[in-house]
Amino acid sequence: MANALLSIQVIPKTPGGADVIPYVDEAIKVIQNSGVKYQVSPLETTMEGELSELLEIVAKMNEALIAFGSNSVISQVKILYNPEGASMDKLTEKYRP
């Protein structure tokens, strides 16, 4: 069972003030390729898994954005850590119809 939820919003500094959306798409590709459960929201993406694995994904996201052409990246991260288990579905079940 997963022990952490991690929500991340990346804010890449783009060359010449270019649109950030292609950069955000690259960051989300890193999450998709990781195999962890995730949910994309309008302002952030939440992942579910083991804390150490999720932090490794954050590092890979930042590296991917630099490789894609960003000069620098700000990553705003929120973490819920619970050794007994953490679940996006459990936290949000009462809000689903």
C-alpha cells in the first residue's frame, strides 16, 4: 500500500517567455512513464506511492524540464505521508457522486 500522496506544480522559466504548457506536458510525461497512480488537476498533479519513489519522480521532472529547454524550474510540492497508508480515493470518496 502507498504511504504518501505528493502534489506538484511545476513553474518552468521558459526561453523568451514561451508558453509553459509544452513544458508542463513534458513533466506529466515523466509521471506517466513512472507507473505510479496519478491525477492531473488544473493547477497541480497528485501522485500516490512510496515517498522515496515520489521524490525521485520530482527530481526526474525537474531534470526533464531542463533537458527540454527550461532555464530553471520552481516546483511547489505538498506531501501527505502516513506509514499506515495514503490513498487519493480514500481522501476524496465523500465528494464523488
